[in-house]
Amino acid sequence: MAMCDVGQGDGIVVRTTAGHALVVDAGPDPDAMDRCLDHLEVDVIDALVITHLHDDHYGGVVRAIRGRALTALYYSTSEESPPREVTEAAAAAGLEAERLTSSTTLDLPQIQVDVLWPTGDTVPSEENNASAVLDVVVPTPDRSVTLLLTGDIEEDAAAALLAAEPALAEGGVDILKIAHHGARNGGTAVLEAIAPSLALISVGEDNDYGHPHPVIIDALARLGIATARTDELGSFTVEVVGDTVEVRTLR
Ligand SMILES: [Zn+2]
């Protein structure tokens, strides 16, 4: 998988088969996500998931699909309908953007994706808390690797997620995308409960929000969780080889 340096925002790529990928969010900047997908040689986006409808997650969506095949486009939101960029991107691919819920099945080659949040019939009224949370299982030659993508969920949604999905804390997760760019309001409950071996933070260098917050960084250090950040590494790839997880800057 890879975390693209999209500045202050999210853009995540999980390879499915050669030239194909699941893309989760497309950053705020049209160029950054497109460039990253070029570097990763992604020609076909099997599914593009916009976790929630804030610009730092969907701003690059139109360019991300230009010149690439797109098979499905999903979004989660507390709003009535998606913004123009999202409907345009879907229309350009001859698709309709589909609202994601915990009963949505993403049919992808090689990898398994479960939508854990939003759960049930009620979507949280706060947009960050309406973020789609995806549990991704990637097979590797030795074992399956689990990846939890949390969008920008905040503490209250994180607590509800852990209560709704006890298997997360019981089974743990190998790799966790820290929620909300490491903002304080993302809380530490998820990382404490699931004890990942690697945490990922997507955040702009010298951003105006003070992300990531020292409370989050301190918790990661206290728990001895290795952390990879886009503001420090730029775009990077994560590969699991045997028992080790290798993080490499994408050049
Ligand atoms: Zn965000």
C-alpha cells in the first residue's frame, strides 16, 4: 500500500493486482494525487472511496480518475448529496457515485474490504464522524495483513465504533491510519485498543491546524508504535515482508 503526500489531507492507495488499486480519498490538491498514482503505476482504480465530503479528502478526485479507468466510486457523508466534483468524476467514468454504508460490499480482486462505519441506519450529523471506516485485509505470502482506515472520525464516533466492533480490539490490526490527521479530537482510544505495529499519519508540513497533536504523538511513543508521516517522508509505500513492515519513501 502507499500513502500519498497530498499536503494537508488524505490520499491512500492499496494495490489489488498489477496496475490496479483501491484508492481511499484523493487529497485537496488535484496534482498531488494524480502524480502519486502515476508513480505507483495505477491505471485502473477498482474502487475509489471518499471517506467524507471535506475538500481535503475529495478535492483531487476529478484529476485522480482522468486517464485512468474507474470501476466504482463510493462516498460517505452526513450531507444530502455529494458535491459537483464527486458527481462529475463519477459521470466521467460512466458511473453513479454510490453512498457507502456498513452493508455495502466492495468487490475487489485479492483484497477484502469491510465497511465498519457508519453503522446501522443513522449517519452521524457531524461530517467528520460520518467518515467511512474501512477494514482492509491484504493477503501476503506468509499471512494476511490488516489495515484500518479511519477517515477523520473523532472521539465520540471512535468510541461507538469500538463498541460496535469488539473484534477490532480482540483481534488487533497491523496497520492503523490515525484519524483526522492526528488531531487531538481523534482521540487515542482506537490506537490503544487495537495496538497496531505501525501507525500512519497523513498531514501537511507546517499546517495551520497544529496536526498532529502532541497528545497523539505521545500516546504512540508511550505504546511503542512505529509511526510514518507524510510531512516527514513525503509519499511512501508500506510493504510487509515476513514479520517485518517496510516503509519506503516513494521516489
Ligand atoms: Zn481531513
